Amino acid sequence: MNEGPRDLHDDRVATLLREATEKMSPRGYPARLVERALVTSTDRFVVVGSPLGKLYVGAGPRGVRLVRRGGSAEEFAREYRRRFGRLLAQSDDARTCKLAEEVARAFAGEKAQVPLDLSETTPFQRRVLEVVGSIPRGEVRPYLWVAREAGSAGASRAVGTVMANNPVPLLVPCHRVVRNDGTTGGYAFGAEQKVRLLELEGVPTKEIARTPYLATPTTGIVCHATCRNARRIRPENRQHFRTAADAVEAGYRPCEVCRPVTIRDAG
Amino acid sequence: MGMETEPETARAAAVPDSLAGRLADGDPKAPKALVERHHAEIYRYALAMLRDPTAAEDAVQSSFERAFGALGRYPEERLRNLALRAWLYRITLNVVRNLIRDGRREVAVAEIPEGPSARSRTTSSPEDHSEVWLDAVAALGRLSERQRVAVALRYLADLPYAEIAEVTGWPENTAKTLVRRGVGRLRALMLVNDDREDA
């Protein structure tokens, strides 16, 4: 049946070796070893539901590296391989299931432990993404604030570019970064989705557009309109401002919690 | 088990592998399919060469680690045209050779007479002349490394000579000669063993 020398087919030694092949086949443990070979040398692929529908999530050993919406699983895995040089594999081992659960919780806005691996980003991108990660649910911040907090005051446009290329949307909530005038602006998944997400998180998007700063004479402090301190201001005391600089000129001092940028942005 | 996959084996060298296509396309189920399809035979080869189940498991693990690492980095077209089985064996051969060259495994080879009984716990059924095939594997351990590789690839991995040549880089005729001499030596070694049993 094979192309080996004829005399070997009847050879007892060859027969014994074939028999040995049968006996040495691992029977009891393949499932465990298959998982082991897979989990240590490929990256994890999961599909998770979110307010934006189902999202593809790719994670390496150190954390989530890519989140995408739409297209096929294959397209997602190809993009992942091109970006990170790693194969994505579906698996149902305990670690992968745990990851899917935590990511689902994070997408739903609940407390969750989702490690991120942003090692393929530049130091500036990473600083920006870290700052954005600190914006609480239900609040928004303008680009100029993110730039200043990331140590690059005035780099609003560069921040916009980082947001547009955010590898892990929702997990780094770039939808909470709005234009400097308080309007919601663009979003990788569509501007209308950004509004929907923010409303879902309790942000009054219409109210803050054009006047993203709030001050009150009772304390003499100016805040971002969604800052938890600003939300406590009584309606009759609310003073609306287009910029924090305007409020400072009117005699207010910036909130120490949300730290509004009081210098006029050049960018 | 090895016999069942034989028809596929014969084709593997010539025809592009559909699993290679799935890997190139990004099918997230393809990596697991690759492990499931080749894990057992890679293990058998490693066990025959190293004759230590733990070392063989480690060799399988390292082989797949290297394989997946490379598969992540190869350009899409290279992935698509990869003859996966022969390519995997090439990686395993290197992994196993390095383990042997590390010297740790060579010690075991020198202690063959005790080998079979020590390993017999790897088989669950001790009946049906199980010692005889264990003798064959133990004797395999006494061949030169080249002969051992050739015989294991031919009779344990069931590779045709063309693929053995591709995997090892030897000319096909060299592979044939090594297998013939290896099997001849095995026969001689096992006859010696038989004589001892009779005595």
C-alpha cells in the first residue's frame, strides 16, 4: 500500500513498529494537551454582546488588544494577525470563558476586571488611552482636556486621531471624549451610535452641547457639565459657559475634581 | 490510528492543504483543528525518539508553540501554500534533535535493557505480547540517530519517502538506505532479545 520496499511489508519488525504506533497513541489525555498547546501559543478570540451589538474581541496573554464591530470573524482574525503577528483561536477553556464574562460585564457598564495590552501603541497613544480610561461612566471630557491631562496641552487634533484609531473601543471609552464645544462629534462606529451610548450612560448630550461648562455662585467653582460636582448644582444657580476660560474671566475658579482647562486652546 | 490517516498523508505533499487555507483566511477554529489533527502522530514520533512520555509531551508542546509562532508571522500567501504536515514534522524533528543534543536524553538511550519495563505503565493492557512491541521501540533507541529518525518517520509517522526527504533534507535514496539498514539492525537487535527470552 505504501511505496516502501516490498520485503519490509511482511517484515515482523515493521509490523511491530506499526503496532507500537497504535499502542503509543495518546488516548486518555489529548483534550487536555490540545488545550495546552493551543492556549499557550495562540491568542484568544471571543464574541461578546454589547450595547453596539456583538463585538469581536482578541486578547493576548497580557490582555485585550483589539475590539472590532462588523465584518466576519475571519476578517477580524486576519486584521489581528497583521497587527500583532499572532494567530487568534477559538477555545472554550476556563480562562477564555472568564475573559468573555468579564468583557461582557465591562461592555454592560458593570464593574469588571479586563486587563488591556496596549504594548503596540506609541507612548503618546498610551498616555492618551490611559487618560480616557479614567473618564467615569456618565461623564464626558473635551479633546483639549485629554490632551492637557496626557501632558500634551494643545494637541486636541492628535487626541482625535488616537480616538479614531482606538484599538479597544468601549474598554477604553473614547465615546466619552467630545468636541471642545460640547457637541458629541464623530465616532469610529458612527456619530449616532456615540449619542446613543452616551444617553444610555446618562449623559444629557443636548444639554451640554454648546455650553459644556457649569458654574455656581454659591461655591464660585466652574466644572465640566457632567462632573459629579456640577450635577449637584441647583437648577436656579446654574451658570452655563461655552469655555472654562470664559468662566474664569467671570470670576470662577476651576473644580479640583474635573480640572477644566481654563487656557484658550490653540489647536 | 496511524493507518486511518494514510490516504491523506499520501496527498499532503502535492496538494495544498485546506487547513492551510483556513489558517490563511483567519478561521478562528483552524488552530485547534491543526492541533487535533496532528497532535497524536507528533507525540508518537517524539515518544519513539525520546522514549520518555513527559519529554515527549514537552516536545509536542514546544513544536506547536514554534509552529503557531511562525504561522502568526508568515505572509498570507505562504500560509496558504504550506504543506502543513511535512512542515510540522520539520519543526518537531528540530525540537526533538535539540532535546537529544542537550544530552539529557542520550543517557536514557544507553540504559535500554531497563527501558521496556519502566515504560510499560504507559500501556493500560499488559496482555497480548505487549513486551514484544515495547522491545521494538526499545531497540529503536539503539539505532544511530539518523537511522532512528528515518525508521520512525517511515513506520511510526507513516510518511512516504518523498516526504521524509522533504522533512529531513536528505536525498530520497539516502532515506531509503537509512530505513533499510535501520530495520535490518532492529531485526538483529530483536533476535538477540528473543534468544535471551528463550534461554
